[in-house]
Amino acid sequence: MKKKVLLMGKAHSGKTSMRSIIFANYLARDTMRLSPTLDVEHHHVRFLGNLVLNLWDCGGQDAFYESYFERDRETIFRSVELLIYVFDIESDNPEKDFDHFSGVLEAIEENSPDARIFVLVHKMDLVHEDERDMIFEDRQRIIEAHSRGLSLQCFATSIWDETLYKAWSEIVTNLIPNIQLLKTHLSDFCRISDADEVVLFERATFLVIAHTSRAALPHRNFDAHRFEKISNIVKQFKLSCGKTQAGFQGMEVQNSQFSAFIDAFTENTYIMVIVSDPTIETAATLINIKNAREHFERNFVRS
């Protein structure tokens, strides 16, 4: 099943860099050598096996936008499932950025009225950490004021931290059919295994697909971005394994408070299981993961 995804924004806003990190296994530092996108680049990205993202990476130069809005309007904007619009937080011409944004929304409303819209306020690493929340909230208000009444979701992102994985995980899961059924199965597995938390990652991108927690977890100061940080760390480690001609199967991490198990799960996923109960043996958790594989392969309806 193919889903058309538009990736748009001004030139040099970081669109191609983020696409390359998420889907082409680039490291952030390697994106410096990428060339600007000219016109429209088409990429077919396989996600969770049979779901294919037909990703249109649209060049952001002014001349291209004239073509998008006039000659190629219907070709570009029809049959769109997701629009991802990227704003550069340090743009030197925000007025023109919002003119383009408004034009894109008008074309989407005309040609793909049911498309879901996501906006990434990008390069937030260039903003002082103490000011990021305030500046993002201010920019979000301006974006919503230009939204033409359409529903959209905003994210603050950077290629240098986990925020990129957070945003793309939430965006891409909108395309997964029967995601609620998958979450129900994951919750049942968490309960049966006496796990604290269970997280499911897509195998190629290591984006978070779904996660669940035990209802009565002991109070801890959990990092709200812990899953995305793990995505980032493990994907980089997985890529490092590949450079040495080694395959990544999984890992186990233990300390005085919990045990964490990351293992290849179904054909298209990895699973992470967190267990804090010291009476639960490692072998029991590994057996539970093994026994759950067939159940998830059988019941997780592919796209």
C-alpha cells in the first residue's frame, strides 16, 4: 500500500537532511555534504514491510514554488496523505516563508482536503536552551494564525538530538492501519510479562511505533523523551555494527533498578522490554519475548 507524503519548506530548511537521517541511515554530521534539492525528488521508502511511503521531497527555492502553485498544482497536491512542512527557526525572511505556507495549505485544502498536516519548527539547536520553549510556543501561535482553520500539529526539531525521532515517530504512525489493535496487543503482553514498559520500534528506521506502561508504576522522574533517545542511540549503534560487517540482534542492559531487553521481534520490528521486579528471571523475560513473536506476526495486520 502506497501513501503519498509531501515534504515541503524553504530552501536550506533541513528537509533533505532529516529525510536522510530517518530513512537513509545518515549520521547528522554526514548531512553537511548533501546538495540542495532541485525541483521534486521522489523516494519510495518501505516501512513495516508492505507500507510504502511515496515521499515527495520538494525543493524550496522561490522559482519552484511558482511552479508548484501554478503549472504543477494538481500533480503536486492531489492524493496527499500527509503534508510535512518545515520552517527554519533562523529564517532571514519569515514573511515569505508564511506566504509559501499559506499557499501550500490552500492547495492542499483544494486537492487533498483529508490530508493530515504536520509542521516542524526546525534547527532548534541554534536557539539557546533556556529560550527554546518560549520561542517555539511563539512560532506555533504564528503558524496556527496562518493555518486557514485547518487542523495541524507542530513539533520543535533538530537533527542533533532525539526531537527529530519524536516528531517522525508520531507522524509516521498516523499511516499504520490498525494501530490501536497493535497497542492493545502490546498492552496485554506488558501485563502478562509483568514488565514496567514495552516499546515497539520499526526495524529499519528504529522509529517508535507504539509503547505501553504498567498502570501502577512506582513514581520515578521519567525522561519524557526516553524512547526517542533510545531510538537515536540504538540506531547509531546498529549502523556502527554494520560498518564492521556485524549484524545487530539485540542487547541487554542491567543496573540496580531495572533490566532492559532490546531484541529483534517480528520481521519488521524490534521490541524493548523494561523489567524492574528483581524476582523475574532474565530467562523468563526472553521466553516471553520469544513466545510473543508468533502472536504478533499472526495478529498484527500489515498494511
